[in-house]
Amino acid sequence: MLVVAAMSGGVDSSVAAALCAERHGPASVVGVALRLSNTPEGKERSGKTCCAPDDLYDARRAAATLGIRFYVHDARETFQREVIDDFVGAYALGRTPNPCVRCNDHVKFDWLLERARRLGAGELITGHYARVEARPDGSFALLRARDASKDQSYFLHGLSQDALRLVRFPLGELTKTEVRQLARDRKLPNADKPESMEVCFVEGQELGTFLEAHGVAKAQGEVVDVSGKVLGTHQGVHRYTVGQRRGLGLSHPLPLYVAALDPAHQRVVVGTEAEASRSEFVAEDARWTHAAPRDGDACEVQIRHRGKPLAARVEREGTRVQVKLATPAPGVAPGQSAVFYRGDEVLGGARIV
């Protein structure tokens, strides 16, 4: 069986490809990388990003060690349009985008799945920490990884049944420590490479500076409390996100959070945790991994990648979802993904409005 292995240059995707090559034989595996970054080759980097030229070099070395074929697809134009431009535009409108979700949905998996099908591949392998489980009825469930500290299922909620029939995640049952050891045992050249921790195209820059360099206008405005009282000033709403607590530069007897952003009037609204919390919200462009939940169904919703799952009930209207939380929560940020779970299973997700 022909297998396509997505390789980013990191240790995770390299180990996934190694396990695949051992299972099917090196001749059956095709390693594929996507070039997404315009970072010049040889430029010093922090080592905490992915998808730059140096990462492609690491992926090529890992593929050579494994004895598998390796190819690079230039996706920079698509990445610029679908991810970077969207990211900049969202912040300018007071939203908090999720570039990794958008990259998976509109850049990586779109191309990888299409290419795997054109090649007649039986599987598409990636290094994500998640699991796919076949059900008795022939459908597939997307599940959290066994290692909760590394789980990446939040970023994968856009995968459909057609995708889940083809995609496999060999690391879903492993811990990061085990993956590192597997890499060392196989003498992979990136066994001890640092993890990707930053937004790849912002790497090494302060977020506000990056946004302003990409066309978001500098603007001074007021920081106000929920009653409208002016508490201070700021240098642009694009430098804030709903739910933010640190870096507000305000003196107050209680901790303050960003409760809302008003880009039209350049106002940052802050409040106490209770004032910044919401008990319900709307999310749009919902996508479901299998059957959508019925109105009133109980589930858990996660509003950040590292956020705590929150008990909720949902009501659907087309691709819009009304989410009612059992307990009010801060940090419900427009632009972020709300991902719905039932236990370990990913039901789907939508974008908070």
C-alpha cells in the first residue's frame, strides 16, 4: 500500500513517518513537505517554529535516514492568502484568529488529501497527537490523544468523514518522551530538535509590531471599564485579545480582564472576571466530524487550545451554533475556535463571533 507521510521537519512527523516505513516498508512511503514560509534560507531562527527552509532541510535529512522518497510543495502563496492575510485582517477587526486551525483546514489538509488521493494512497500519515477510531457502522471518530498534555485534536476539528477515512495519527497513543526516544533509537537527525511553540510567521517579533508592519494602523485609544469609565490609554486594539489579563498596565483592587474590543472607537473594555465572563455565545461556520449534535444536546466546549473543557448545551441553526455554558467563563474571544467534545471524541467546531 502506498502511504503519504506529511513531514514538517520536526521530530513528531519524522517519527510518524519512521513508524509508517517500518510497517509498510520504505519503498511504500512518500514523504511530503509544504513550504509555507518566506523566511530566507540560512537566516538565524529561534528553533521554535515550523515550515521554514531550515525545517524542510531537517525533513529531507530525516527522509534520507529512513530511506523514503521525499518531495516539497511550494504553498507560500496559498499560505499568505489563507493564513497570514486572514490573521492580520482579523486582529484589525478586534478578533483573535487561530492560524493553526486555518492552516490545517485551508492549506495543509486540503492539499495533502487531494495529493494522496491522486496518488492512490491508502493512508495519509501526520505527526499530530490525536487518534482516529473506526466504528462498527463504518464511520470514523476523531479522538483526543492519550497524552492529554500533547493533545492536538482541537486543531483538527475540521476533518470530515472523507478525510478521517484516509488520515492516520501514529503518535496518538504515545507521549512526547516516548516519541523522542523512538527518534533517538532510529538515529533521526532531528531527535532533539526543540518543539514548535510560536506562530511560525510571527517568530521573533512582538505581535503588535508584526501587525503594524503588515498594514494594521497604529492608533491610540481609551481603556474603559464596563460602565464606560476611562482607566487608561492604549496603542491599538490589535495589541489585545478578549480574556487577556497580563500586560494591561492598570492598577485595580481586583484582577482585570479584557472583556471586549471596540475597534470602531479604539476602545478596550476591561472588567473583573465575573464582568468579563459569558454564559452563552454564538459560533459560525460549524463543521462536524460526523453527525451534528441535536438541539439541546449536552457536550463540552473548548474555547482555547489549552483551555479547560466547559460543560455546555448547543442549539443549531444552519452552520451557526448557539452555545450555552453551564457556568460562565472568561476568554470567549471572537475569532477563536469553539471545539465541541463528548468525552474524548471531537464532534466538530465553529468560529466564535
